[in-house]
Amino acid sequence: MSKTLQIKVCGVRDQSESIDALGVDYIGHIFWEHSSRYLDRAAAEAASKIPVEAKRIGVFVDASLDELMSQVEKYHLDGVQLHGNESPTALAQLRQRFGGLIFKAFSIDEHFDFSRMAAYSESVDIFVFDAAGRLPGGNGHTFNWALLASYQETRPFLLSGGIGLDQLGDLNLFFKNKASEKCIGLDLNSKFEHQPAQKDIAKLANFITQIQSL
């Protein structure tokens, strides 16, 4: 592979230090209370006190602007990832108040309209393309990555959705395809867990070593 991929590990609760030691770029904490990987107040306070090199990203679903800013300031987040039905207007308002990283996730299936991205591009730093499913994210399965050939915006994206060691061969092929042109990294979660929010550090380390050596 001709480029070094950025790695985001999402759904982290109390393993920030161990995951940061893997050299990842982003650690994702889920602030949506309906998630099995939800970071409650005590866990969020504990995580905020652990020094890490990775950027800490709070994941939210249809949160208000005031709630977003409150959590960012309280827990010293470097960025936010919006995983709900947030409008382009909501993103523009957030951009006016927040100088950190803004990720916007979209659930992709055969019917997804990539022209929607244009309205968000001015406010977003990185898109996240995940598999459509029952939940806003963390459904544990992949989608047809060939659909990403329809993405025409200049903003980069992370590939998400059920990525694990079993996908190394498919990822190797994907990164030789035009559909991967704007893909700068991977968002890892459910395929590297013993149980929700408890990551298998050895499995993560193995995957990161292998994906970066493709």
C-alpha cells in the first residue's frame, strides 16, 4: 500500500492507555446512552484524565449543540463524530463554535445518495462511511465498498463497519481500486472485542501491523 492509514478505535471505555500504545490516531468514546459501549459520566471523567497521544473523539447521535459543546469542554475532547440525522445547518452551527475535528458518519446501502455530501463538506473534516443497520453504528457487518466509487467530494473519509482480520484480503483489493481514493483510514470496533467496549488488544495490534504492511 502506498499510504499509511489512519486508525480509529471506537467504543473505548477504560482501555485508552493500552490502545494509545498501539500508535492509533483516534480513540472514540461513545456518548449515546443507548449504546452497549456508552461512556457514562464516571467513565468519561476517568478517560479524560488519562494522557494519550491519539486524538479523543466523542461519538454522538442527534445531540443538541449545547450538549455537544458541554461534553467537549467537560471531557477535553479533540473532536466529535456525529452519527445521527444531523442536518447541514446543525453542522455549520457546530463549526462556528468548535475549532476541533468534526467527523460526520453516514450509513451506506445500495440506495444511498452520495450527492448529500456536498451540503456537509464545508463543515466536516472527515466523513465516516459505515454499514446501514438497526443501530446508528456498531452493527458489526460490512457494506459493498464498491459503492464508494460514487463519492465525489474532496473531503477524506474513514471506512467503517464490521472491519476485522477476515477482511484483510478484501481491504488489499479495495485500496487498489478507485473507490478508495479519498479513504485515509479505518474505523475499528466490534470485530476486536471480547464483549462490548472491551477490546482485544492483541488482535488490534495484529491487525494494525498487517494492514500497514499491505
